[in-house]
Amino acid sequence: MTVSALTAHRLVGLAVIAAIVILLPAFFPSTYYTRVATLVFIFALAVVGLNLLMGFAGQVSLGHAGFVGIGGYSVAIGATHLGIPAWLCIFVGAALSGLIAFLVGRPILRLRGHYLAVATLGFGVLVAIVLTNEAAWTGGPDGMTVPRLTLLTWQVRSANAWYWIATSSFLVGALLALNLNDSPTGRALRAIHDSEVAAAVLGIDVSHQKLAIFAVSAIYASVSGSYLALFNGHITPDVSGFLSSIELVAMVVLGGMGSVTGSLIGAAVLVVLPQTLTALHEYEHMVLGLILMGFMIFLRRGIMPGLATAIAGRRL
Amino acid sequence: MTILEAERLSIAFGGVQAIDEVSLTIDPGIVFSIIGPNGAGKTTLFNLISGLYTPQDGRVRFDGADVTGLAPYRLARRGLSRTFQNLQIFFRMTVLENAMVGRHRHEGAGLWAELLHLPSVRRCNSETREAARAALARVGLLVNADQPAGTLPYGALRRLEIARALATEPRVLLLDEPAAGCNPVETQALDRVIRSIVNEGVTVVLVEHDMRLVMNISDRIHVLANGRTLTEGTVAEVRTNPAVVEAYLGAHGTSEAAHAVR
Amino acid sequence: MAEFLQFFFSGLTVGAVYALVALGFTLIYNASDVINFAQGEFVMLGGMSTVFLAAAGMPLPLAAGAAVVVTIAVGLALHRLAIEPAGDASPVTLIMITIGASIFLRGAAEVVFDKRFHSLPPMLGAPPLQIGGAAVLPQSLVVLAGAGIVVVLLWLMIDRTLLGKAVVATAVNRLAARLVGIDTRRIVGLSFAISAAIGAVAGILVTPITLTSYDVGTLLALKGFAAAMLGGIGSALGAVVGALVLGMLEAFSAGYLSSKYKDAIAFLVILAVLLTMPQGLLGKGKVERV
């Protein structure tokens, strides 16, 4: 692939999404749809981050919702108990998540395969347990209300305002991720995915790279969590729970590991599906379980890579 | 001045002494081969020298500096590169990308520059691409640059590993059985590649079973057996050493060695 | 002293349940390298099925037996429909498949049963016994006895029967086992079936004490896994030892420190074990050759 072709590729996917983002509201019959779309893009942001970790670097995190919770509760607690303006709390949450990822990641990322999977799972559940128990700060299992986001004098309430915030954040996050992919670090991460030992003898500091991308993906999740809290006006510890972490993983798997546009598709399917199946709401978990099993057994590469191959007509 | 030196290296795995007080002295710019039967500890020795294993005893010196126990990535940054006996190709990446990863120690972009895709990163990418293409050209893989690495045949993959290691611009290159599974034509191509590498001043340390290649190309040969040094010397010395001939080359190996043209 | 004994028995009881879950994990892991997260759902299915079958009119012992059969069927289906088709998948993929299965089973239980807590009548009467000043539920003794019987039966099977030898062979080296004519697919299926049965029995025995509901499976699986890891994944004795230690840790910390963080103990144990001694208390360390 020549340089121009590569660049064209990268921007084309994103441009298409941007175009969809701009045109979509015209098709919304009511603000309900705007809100659902907003949720999709908020989750998609976290999924892009997780994709950097799982798809590019080949690591696994079954506890990523822990960072979503940290981001969400940073806003909730910071704004409610500490009087910090909500918008600043987003940054504080991100910094906190990055720091925690760094501290926790250091020992944990030395593990491989299912050991790593379970360690991250343990981390996520521990975060959820702390959030549930420290009721004085967090409001306990029923959660707490989150004040509205206020930028200067404007109180961000409307579904439309959040739609643009969520979509532009996603586009920025996706652009950063695509940029990272087409860079020395991106190649180093993909190398680590395929052979850590070869990466090491080529001069790549594998632990450092893994830690860095773990922190970056934690920050993506944290921002997503902060948005979620502010958008919903409420947050509960479930946002950090085991099931939430698994949903994030399912979104990555569905859309295609390592595919940034796939992140959007994965988030879209798993956010919209429960909404459309309101009649079948009680089957939600069954469907999630089936999707996860089905994709991991038969369609491990997810929707996007398969689709991309079919469109390009190339064998990957 | 020697460029690579191992001094009384020893390591044991669960009661088995894999390497027992092995010492090597390697001068710059030569082809130094390590031979011995299977299980002699050749790859273990490589792993000790390239930092994958930490020796329980002994030292490794690279260009005069003590690098014993240094992590592989640090050794790589000092100019020590290696290939693997069981291919460690990045199968999900293209041939070109594999070689580009080899340029890692020469790239210097910061995380922020990468996230924002600043001009410095773009420049870095093109330089890396050019250098990688040059490395591929040297092993005859330029034409396959955009293919996924997984589609290449075995012999080509071995060459890709070498190209990738070359891209790091090493001062010492460790080749772990590069001719394994190669047919005579491929082995000849390998011979030419190794000679061109040495001509540039790179020191090549070779672990090989293919006696014809070894006898053809080596300046010095170190013979390992049961984790210990049996002998070391020039091609002529090793070839005629009765202990070596008897124990390791056997009748077949001796005739192969005799047929190799210097 | 009485307090100490109280915590001791409670820790022993809950440890016994974890032991059965951990044994199930170990059995399947040994036969197939799969870490089966649906293990907890087997426990849930045992308890819930018994409750609902009994409520439908079946005499309790029959309902319990039928529940075990149902759970075994689910275990076999899990193996045949979810694990087998995955073929040579990576360990992480397999874990995700079993996680998907556990979520599916949980969701199915939600629909087929309901979302409330249910109980079963205790098997040896309700009034607690006084042992050294501690009030011990008779059902606790049933749980302990049941776990003990299961462990002994398992040991007998592994050690004394040809089938047991086949299971061990499959665990040690699957290829070699196949080469000597063992149908490893059947053996793996068998390990799923036995694990399911063990889980179901645990569920039936413990429901009179802890109640049961559609979502007890997840936490149980995680704790059973923590126990197996603590003892050394792959070691049956380790699974039992790890489980008892975990149960004790939980009971004593809940009693003397804080009961809020009781559930966190298991996860702290997982992290501590993985980071300091991944091979666990009784496991053998593995040397990685490059």
C-alpha cells in the first residue's frame, strides 16, 4: 500500500462516519432517537480505547468497566461532594484512571492469557465493590445523582447538545487511535500482539508499551464514563460491574478487534438491540450471552474485518 | 578488540545443566559459527547471549561493556540483533510492516506527536518505510512488500526474519538456524546474503546444522556438546579434529565438509 | 472462643461449597485447558431447578435427582455446542465463550424461573446445634458431609477405575491419550458432565442455608475460581485446600474486620496469587521454553 492509499483509507472511514453523524439527526423522529444515538457514541468511545488494548496490543481486559466507573464517579463525587466544576472533573477522572491504570497495570500486565484475563476481571469487580460499599461518598448500591454539565454559563441539558458532544468526542478519539496505529507505537503494539519475544529483540520495551496503552485505554473509558454520568444525570455501581465489562468486550469482539470503525458498530448493536427488543427485554441477557458465544466461536474477527475483506475482495 | 564475549556462562533448568562454563570470544566482522548435535545447548547459548535467559554464572560482554542479564530490548538498542529458530514473524502484519518494526530503535516519535500525527511522525514513517524496503531488497523480498506475512512460504519467512533483523542496523547479528528447512537453492541465497552482511562490517554469529553452509562461510567454529565446549578453531582445524569428526560430524557430515568449497 | 468457632464453622461450610465449584473447575481445566465460568451456573441450576420442580408437585428427593440430571444435560450441551465447535481457540477466547455461556444461562434462568430468592427445606431439621458455644445449622453438616462424599467418590473414580485413568491421561497429555485410543472428546464431555453434577449437588445442599436465585452463579464461579487458583489450578487437592482457606478468610474477615468487603476477599486473593505465586499453594511451577 502506498502512502497516499494508506492515508486515504484512514480518513475515508472516519469521513464516512462524520457524514453519517451530521446527517443522522435529520432522520430522528423524536429526541428518544437522539438520546439512543448519543449513548451509542458515548459507549463507542470506551470501545475504541478497549480496542487499542485488545485489538492492537492483543492484551485482554475483562474489568475495563472499572475505569468507566472511576470516570463516572469522579464527576459525581467531584461535583457533588467536592465542589469541583463538572467539566474539570472529567479531566480529573481521566488523570485518576490513567494513574490507577499505571499502578495496577505494572504488576498485572506481566501476566498472560487467561491469568491476565482473570486479574483484570478481579480489578473491575473490586472497583465495583468499593463503589457499592463506600456509600457515604458514592450513595451505595442505589448510586447517586450527578449534577448537569455547565460550560461557562450554559447548562448542557438538551439531547441535541449531548449528541454533538458525544459524536465529536468519538470522532476525535477515533482519529487519535487511527493516528496511533500509523506510527511507530502502533506498529510496536501490533508486533507485541503477534510475538512479544520478537518485539523485545527488535528493541521494543514491551512492558512499557503495554503499560502505556493500558493507561491510554483507561483514559478513553474514563472519559466515556464521565460523559455517561453527566448525560444520564445519575450513576450506579453497576456501571463498573462484571456484566458491564463483558458488554464492552462483546462490543469489541462484535465490531472486530483492531477495527476503529468496528468499535462504533459493536457499540451500536449492543446499545440499540435492547432498545428495539423492549418487548423481549427479559431476553436481553440471553441474547448478550448468545452473541458473545456465537462470535467467539464462529466469527472471532468480528463484523468489520470480515466486511472489509468482502468489500475489498482481498484475502486477509 | 573483541565485540562479543561470553565468559564461563552456565545455566541449569530443573536439574539439567544446559550450559556449563562456556566461554566465547568473537572478533568483529567475522562469521562465527556454533555447531553441535541437537540438545547441545546452542539455542540456549543464544538465549543467554541475547538476554532472553539470565545466566546463573558467568558474564556476557558486548563491545567491552558488561551486559549480563540485560533485557533483550536494551541489548537490541546497543546493536545486538537475532533471529529465531522457530519463526517469530508478525503474521498479522504485512512483509513491509515486519521490516518496519525492525526500525524501532531508530524511530523517536513521542506519544503526543503520534496521537496528533504531526509532521515529525510522518517523516519518521517515510524514513522507516524506505529503510525497511532497503532491507527487504537485500533478501529479495521487496516484491512481496505488501503481502500479509502469513502468505509467504517458509524459506521466504526465514529471509524476512533476517531482513527484519538487518533493519535494526545491528553490529552483531545472531542467526539461529537460518537454513533450517531450506532447500539447497535457498541455502545458497542465504550464503550470499550472509556474505553481503559481513562485507558491511556486521559480525555474524551463526547456529547451524547445515555443514556445507557452515564450512563454506565460517571464519571460526565453536563446537558445543552437552552444554560444554568441545573445541574451537578455524574450519580446517575443526573439520580435521578427530574428536569432532568422530562424535558429531559422523561419516556423512565429514564427507559434506570435505565437499564444501572454500 | 464461641465466636471463633462460629466463624470457623461458617467458613468451613462456605468453603465446602467453594470446594465443589473449584473441583468442577479443576476437572474441566485438567481435561481441556478450559476455564469454565459457567461452573457457578451449574450450582444455580441445581438449586433453582429443585425448587421449581418441587413447587410443580414433584416429591423433593425426585426433584433433586431430576435437577441434577437437568444440570448434567446443560453441562453436556455446553461442551458439545459451545466448547467443541471452538476447536483450537486460544485460552482467552475459551474463557469468553464460557462467560458468554454463563450470561446466557443466567438470562435463561431469569426467564424460565424468576428473579426472586428461593429456599429449600433443610434436610436434618431446622434448629441449630450447639457445638462448643457456636450455633451450627444441621444443614452445614450436610453440606460438609456431602462435599466430603463427593471428594471421596471423585478420588475413587480417578484412582480406582479405568475411566478415571483415562481422565488423568487426557489431563496429562491429550495427544498421547488419543494415540493410545482414548476418546478424548468423550472424556472432556464426561468432565463437563461430572462438574455439572458436582455443581448441582452443591447447589441443592447449600440452598437451605444461603437461598438461591437466578444470579448466584456469577459470584460463586468467581470465588470457586479464586479458590482453585489459590490451591493451584490443575490440582484437585489444591482446589479443596484453596476453597477451605478462602472460606475461612471470608468468614473470619467478615467476622472480625468488616462484612461489607467480604466479597472482595476472593478478588484480592486472585490478584495476590496471580502476582506472587501464580502456581498457587500446591501447584507446580511451569518453565517456559523459548
